[in-house]
Amino acid sequence: MRKRWLVGVLAVGMLGSGMTMAQEATDVRPEKRDGDTPNKVENEKPKRKARLIFPFSLMTTLTAEQEDQLRQIHGEYLEKQKQLREQEDVELRAVLTAEQVTELDKVVADRKAEQEKKAAERKAKAQAEKEKAQSDKKADQPAEGTVGAE
């Protein structure tokens, strides 16, 4: 029973984290080997370190070595997911005509631009609210050198 529960929690955690953190990668860089060309390793884009995902992030008894191993395993699966998404995209686009691929690219670009616009608006709104809160706080404070009613 406990094993099933643990497998269920792990599966949900991996699926949830894979969907929400699909853009993450690991900080594992390939080591240079004697036969490798120097550009092969140096030209690779540095990868970000994978986060410690739920429920592991809530555990207090993990050693640093265990955390590193969990991050590495998670990062490897994130990379596999990324590769599968890219392969899927290639295969899906192969079904489309050239005009449809152009239309798809436009739809994707428009969606991305809209998301960036909304994100910028949210950021500006948050900044304005922060500045307003700071100015309200300053207005509520008594001026220096003034003494309350005696």
C-alpha cells in the first residue's frame, strides 16, 4: 500500500514538475575527452541546474549528495522531455503544407508576443502598486523634527 502511494506521489510530482518546469535543464556539462574537439564542448550552451522538485523539496532528511542525485535525475528527464517535444514538433510540421507551416509560425509568434505583452503589463502594474504603497507609507509617516500634540 505504502509503495503504491509513493509511486503515485512520485508520478504526480514528476508529471507536474515536467509540465510546469519544462524549460529547465541541468547544470551537467559534458567532460572533455582526449578525442573530443575543443569546440564540441565549448560551443554547447550552458544549462541551468534542475530544481529539487516536490515532494523532495519538502524533505528535511536528505543529504546534499542525495539532493544532487535527485536534481541530476530530474534534469536528465527534463532533457528527454525537451527532446521528445522537439521531435514531436518536427513530425507534426511534416504533415503540414508550406503555407500551413507559415500560418503555424505566425500563430505561435502572435501568441508569444501576446504573452510577453501581458507579462510586461503585469510587471508594470506590480511596479506601480509597489511605488504607490511606498509613497503612501511615506505620507503616513510624520515629518522629521515634528513632535506629536502636547
